[in-house]
Amino acid sequence: MKIGLFSGSLRPEEGGGYTIEKEIISSISQYKDLTHHEFVLFSWFDMPQLRRMGFEIKNIDISISEKINYKLSEQIAKLRGSRKKDLLNPLQKRILREEIDAIFYLSPWENFFLDIPYFSMVWDLQHRLQPYFPEVSAKGEWAKREKFYSANLPQASRVIIGNEAGREEIHQFYHIPKERIFLIPHPTPAFALEHTDPKPPLPQGFIPQRPYLFYPAQFWAHKNHIGLLNALHLLKRDFQQEFDLVLVGSDKGNQSFVMQKAKSLGLAHQVHCLGFVSTQHLIALYQNAFALTYVTYFGPENLPPLEAFALGCAVIASKVAGAEEQLGEGAILVNPSSPQEIAQAVITLANDENLKNELISKGKKIAQERSGKAFALKFFTMLDEFEPLRSCWR
């Protein structure tokens, strides 16, 4: 089959979404010779950047003149009272001309709804599970997500999710038959899995004075920086243990609130916000950390624990739905609502070096099993299973 791969956005500041899309494209590109299927890469905005990444997949770009003509056509259609959705944009026209058999939308927020079978990826359905968090509900976000998923998932030829917990959620909320929900775990990012430099430099100006806990997460409310600060406070007050906390990631509106909390707890000197960091600095921060403390409220999969596994960093992670499937015995799982559990997990690692080394060893094995090649082979299997159905019409 001829499969279109549609990338919505590949900008590093997008965080986990950027990493997932990049890893999937890279995996399919690297192992495409292991399947007979053909792939064509499409993107509305980022094709020059995709080319710079060196993906060896046929790609389709849209010229500036085509984009301008489309915008003019939009304005004309608006003046005539035509519906915008009836107007094909130049990328949609290119997709149709390529005679694509099916489209894989790498981002869960993209779908052209052309008369072509498609595969949709779901990262999470947290707007249904935890609608009180503002990032999935405020300013119309809940309605936007619900409208899209309600239209997108029932029509998808296959819905891709990382584990059984995610499959149950899709089936429960949108009644998609389980046989159309295909399990492909997120791949361990290659930058972590293939890293060989034993001593990459830490970010300039950051010199750790104490062992530090590491949390790479954008400043969304659901990332639970507040719970982690409360745990840091308990470590200092109840266990007489001082750990620094290193935070990296873009501010999504909650950073000032987090830093005010750190100040009120007397922890301002222990908390280091480094913002967006380069890949090499990210690697160094993992490798020098006492542990990753990934205490998010969201699942069913998260990438940073896999990165930590690959780079030999001990992991403390939230016991959210899907965490046990994804992380196995490679992490200490805690209730993200319990600062006491988070603090106790840190103390457990501090007091038991053998346990820490055992977790690191098990984590490395899990990271290696979740390779890009493993993702690609499962994806190719899904295509093989769908091909007899797609061969029934042109």
C-alpha cells in the first residue's frame, strides 16, 4: 500500500508531541526496507525542517504561491457565502493526486477527512478522565477536543494507542470496537537510546551543590510541580534531607505559580528552572540526576521515564493508568496526590543503593525493548493486516 504520513508540527518547543512525531517518522524511515509498503511524507508547515532531519522518505512540499492562491480562494469563497470546508487546500489536493491508499495522522489533532482510510494516534483522553485541569477544559478546550475525537475516532480504520489502559479508555468513551484499536507502545527516543558520550556538559551556569531530582515537564497544572515541591519540603523537614530540584520545559502559564509556591515553602534556593534546554544538556541532566521524579497526573504513557531508563537514571513515576504496563518493574510508582509517598520513594532510593541499581538495570532493558525498530515493525504488521481490506477497492 501507499501510505501517507502527515506531520502536523515538528517544533522542539512543543515538548513531548515533537519528540513522538519525530521518533515515529525516523523509525519508519530507518526501517522502511523491512516492508513492501511505500511511504509519502506530508506537512503543511514544516517540510524544510523535516528535510534537514534527513528522513529518507518521499516528501511533498507546498509552494508559497500555492498557499497564497489558497488564501485568496478562501476569501472569494467567503464573499460568495460558500462553506470553507468544501474548499480543498493545496496539501489536500496533493494527497489526492498521489493516490494514497491510507493516511497515518501522527498528531492526534489532525485530520483532513478526505475519502481515504486513515489511522489515528491517540496520546490521551484526559479531557474525559480529568476535565477539571484547565489545559483540557478552559477557553473551549474541552469542547474542541470532544468535537474532534467524536468525529475522528469512529471513522478511523485503526486507532493507535500505546497500551491496554489506553485501549479501554477509547472503547469506554467512544465505543470503538477493540479490534480496531491497535497497540503500539511509544518508542524510546533515539537520542537517549543511542547516546554514547559518557560526559556531555551540563547547562552553562548550572553547578549542582547537592544531589538533585530532575523533572523535565512543561509548566502545565497536570504536571503536578506543586506536589513535587511539597515532597521536597517534607524531605527537608521530616527526613533532614536536602535535594535540589531541576525543572526544564516551556512555561504554559503555571511557572510563576510554581515558583511562588517554592518561595513560600522556603525552597527557592533549591529549585532551578532552566527553561528549554538542548538535547545534549538534557542528556547530561538525566545522567547526573539522583532520580527522575515524573509525578504527572496524566497517562497512559509518558516519554521521559523511557528517556531516563535509556540513560541510566533511576525513575520515580506516578501510578496512573497505564504506568505499570509501560514501566514494568523499572520504576518506583507513587500516588501523585501524596507528597509523603513521593518523599518516601526518594528516601528509599537514598537508603538502598542495590535497589537503585536494580531499577536502573531493569529500566535499561525496557528502554531497549521499546526501540524505534520495535515500533516500526508493529506498525508494518498493522498495515499488513489492513491491506487485504484496502485491496477491495480503488
